[in-house]
Amino acid sequence: MRIVRFLCNETKAPAWGVQLPSGEVHFAHGDPFDGGLTDTEEVVKAPQLLAPLQPAAILCIGLNYAAHAAEGGRPAPERPVLFMKTPSAVQHPGGPIVLPRRLRSTRVDYEAELAIVIGKPCKNVSRADALEYVLGYTCGNDVSARDWQRNGGGGQWCRGKTFDTFAPLGPALVTTDELRDAGDLRVTTTIGGELLQDSRTSDMIFSVPKLIEFLSASVTLAPGTVILSGTPEGVGFARTPPRWLEPGDEVTVEIEGIGKLTNPVVEEEAEELTEWTLKDE
């Protein structure tokens, strides 16, 4: 099943839908995290797609592709590198990625990622059983202000990772009955038609089951938890010259079996807090 959320034309509230292979969307009754959804077969006219869920939490994994670690001059980690984004960072398909100007960043980067969605309470789960707790998968973009990530966060990554709009998700949540094995999917990023990332999830250092085993150890992952599983090589900071996001760009993350997540890039309309300005090193 391909689950979508959309803005209901009548109530102006988020609603659940089922997307057909043709792209047509039907209204759905129920809750994918509590009893599941039922396709009503009632067609939604011109649905305005939202992120396919509002996450309970967003857990992110760094340096999880061997070639990406290598392009950054980093050794492969011995265990998953964990950081977090706030749920308020979520952006919808087609919604803009907003370059920060209040806390100004001049080095905003793209990161295509397979997003894993937990479907039921998950704690102390073995890798052998891990996929039984996955509702499905969607596309994610771990947008990153590299200057704040590296120089403005006191050694922590969260400041540069969790600005508003820095977690686009979508377009659909593909459940595991349709996409059971996410271990070898093509992942790409294009900007303005230029292919910048092109890899496969088989290059992950830690597979989906291993990530769930690690993240659920002594911790409860609530239904609706999103795990951004890391990005492949080809990110902007590692290119020569670096390729930072600019106003007017259009970023498309595509994952085989899931679809395309496209977001334009704009500037925030805000006066800079010069007391906190970072030096452009």
C-alpha cells in the first residue's frame, strides 16, 4: 500500500489516502498506526500532498554509507552515529527548503536518505525481528547547514540539522507488504536536472535491521518514529568546488520503489542576528 496524507479540500484538515500506481488518490478511513487504513475508493480531486506522517521523533544516522564516509575523509564508524531533528523541521513534498537568514547559513547542503517509519512500539528488538516493527519507507532529505553543524553547535550536529524545513519527507509511505526489502534500492539526488548523488542502499554500513536493533536497545521507539538512515556520496560539501543550495534551486530525491520528493529552495525573510554570525571560513 502507498499511504499519503493530503489537505482535505472541505475541512482543510490533514486526511489519509491511498495512492494507486496511476497516481490517483483515494480517501482512506482509519489510522495506519492504529488498526490500519481502508480504501474507500472515493477519488480525491487534485490532492495537495503533505508529508506522509507527522513524526513522533526523527532519529538520524550519520556516516552510514561507506563511500560517503570516505569522501569526507572519515573512517567507517564502529557503531551507528546518532543525532536528531525536531519534528518541526518536517517539510511537505513541493514545499520550499528555506535557507536560514536569522541565523544565517551560507553552506546549506542536501542529503538524500531512505526514511524508515516505525509502525508499533519497539524496544529491545533483535535484528532478526526488526522488520516486523517497520510500517514502511519514504524518501527523506536531511538538509544540513554545514557551517552551523561544524562550527556553530558546540560540537553537536543538531543546530545545523534542525532548522525549519530541513526534513522534507514524501511523497508516499510505501508499506512493507509492497516494499519488503529495502536493502538494495537506488538512491539519487538531482538539482536542476544535474545528477549529484547516485548510489544504492546496499552501500549502507549498518542495514535497516541493524539500525533498529541498535536504536531500540533500552529505548522505546514510538509508532511514527522516523529513522533517516544516512546519505550516500555526492553531497555538496565534498564536491570541488562545493555545491551549496541556492535560491531558485529545485532538489529532487528519488528512491527506487518509493518515488520522487521535490522541493524548491528559497531564502528566509528575516533580519540576521549579527551577534551570532559565523565567520565564513
